[in-house]
Amino acid sequence: MLTTTISGSLPKPSWLAEPEKLWPAWQLSGEQLEEGKRDAAYIWIKEQEAAGIDIVSEGEQFRVHFVHGFLEHIQGIDWQKKTKMGIRDNRYVVDVPTVTAPIKRPGSIHSAEAAFARGVTDRQLKFTLPGPMTICDTIADGHYGSRADMAMAFAEVLNEEIRELEAAGVDVIQFDEPAFNVFMNDVKNWGIEALHRAIDGVNCKIAVHICYGYGIQANIDWKTSLGNEWRQYEEIFPALNDSRIDQVSLECANSKVPLSLLGLLKDKDVLVGVIDVAKQTAEPPEEVAGHIRAAMEFVDPERLQPCTNCGLAPLPRDVASAKLRALGAGTDIVRRELGSV
């Protein structure tokens, strides 16, 4: 009841990478870098355990970025051919690498990282991957002719990767799909189908994380344009509830999402974001408990997993640690009220 987890990324220690950056440069190289990544993953797993997080993650310590950390290993992408592209429906425009040939995964990408994490914790283990639609909204297509076709190709290579992650002992695979909150028609037309193709033959729990983005200025500015109620979830939750996805992770804390929309996910585990990733201070545990109580009006506690709104990667390390502790402590308050502690 009220199983706690996080949505994915955690800050990299300053000795490993530039602090408080979404795209940090590594501070180490060679074997020192690989050792440093393992050390950072170990530290964060133990911090999550100490904070009372039930389903832990390696915090994406092995990757510079949640999408490109996977893509940099995929063949068929020309990293020198840059294409100017508006990401998340032109929320920001950047020069991105271009797919110029059929994509191919030459070998395992993250299974050794998952095996390391599995070896240092007895708790349930989550591993995050970029979802097919968000991949296609992050790099340019110079080969397939449509985002839907390119998404299906990426779904195939994601399926190969997921099978290996499951074999390494991962309990939950989470797809990060912030693009689902922007291209709602595409979600229903082909986005969920791409996720289904990615999970064919997989038995572990499957989650999809759909939020309003990291706590960076571009996302904060976008949120101010969304009005008094953020109802994007209303368009896609019915289709997700009918899907083969087990869990849906979403943003709630200090947002304008009507909590009644959680009732549209009546057949899913719901990972409710009760930690604000755009705030530079940790929430008091009672505030976290308040968010959980509010969500329980629409989600049974057996299906509700208190979580973070999004990744904590750009935050100061001490703030992220305090937010983890607040998540665990706030959940314990509600568990005691329910008599489950």
C-alpha cells in the first residue's frame, strides 16, 4: 500500500559531472569515469533506501541525458548532420542529430548498468528508457518519412533492450514520454501502439511517465500558458487505461491538474507526483502527505504510488536528497493514518 518510487533521474555528484545542469559534461574519463558512474549509482540507491523509497532506480547516473544516453549507441543516426527542430511543439528550438539510415542496436546498451544496480539492492528495481514518441520528438527524421514509422522502428530496438534489462533483474521498465502531453492525437493514433510493440514478450511491470517536464525555465514558462486547469491528461488517460501498460506516472504537486482526472485510470497503478521538481527547497512531509490524501479521493491506496513529478537531475544534490526523505516521510504519515505501518 502506497509503494514509493521516483520518476527517474537524480543529480550527478559534482566530482562526476557538472552540477545542476540537464546536459552536464563528465568530469572524469576512461575507467575513472566508469568507476565514478558506478559509485554515484551506488550512493543514490543507498540514499533512496535510507529515505524509505520502495522501488529504487540508479538515477540515470550512467547517462548524460535521458534520451541521448540511449540514442548515442544506436546506429543509423548521424550526429554530425544537425537539423534545426522545434521540440515539444516548438517549446524550444535546437539543432538535433538526424536519422539518415535504418536504425540498429548493435548490442546491449544498459544491461550491465541494470545488473550492477540489481547487485547492490534487494528492493524492487526500476529502469527508465525514452519512449518511442519522445525519441522522435528529440531527433530529426531524414530516412523514415514519418514520425509514426520511425517510432515503430525505435520500438523494435527498445524491445530488444528491454528483454535484456528484464533478464538482468529489472522489476519495472518505465518509458519517459513527455511528448504524450503535447501530441495527444498522435498518442491515440500511434503512440500507444508503439509502446505495445516495445513491450511484446516482456513480463515485468511496464510504466509510462507523462509529466510537464523538468523544472527548467522553458517548461516553467510553458506551464504559465496553459490556463487555470491543465487538462491534457483528460485526452489520453482513457486510451492508456485501455492499453497494456501497467502503470501511469504523472505530475500533481503544485500543478493545475484536476485530481479528478486520476479517476480515468481506474485499472492502472497510478504514480502520483507529490514532489515538485521546480522548487529549490524540500517539501515538509505533511505537505507531501496532503498531496497523497487528495489523490486517494480518486485512486485506491493499493494502486497509488507516491512519486516525484519528474526527474530531479537539474537540482542541487542536497535538495534532491531532502526531497527523497520528504517523499518517504510524507508517505509514512499517511500509512500510519491508514494503519498500514
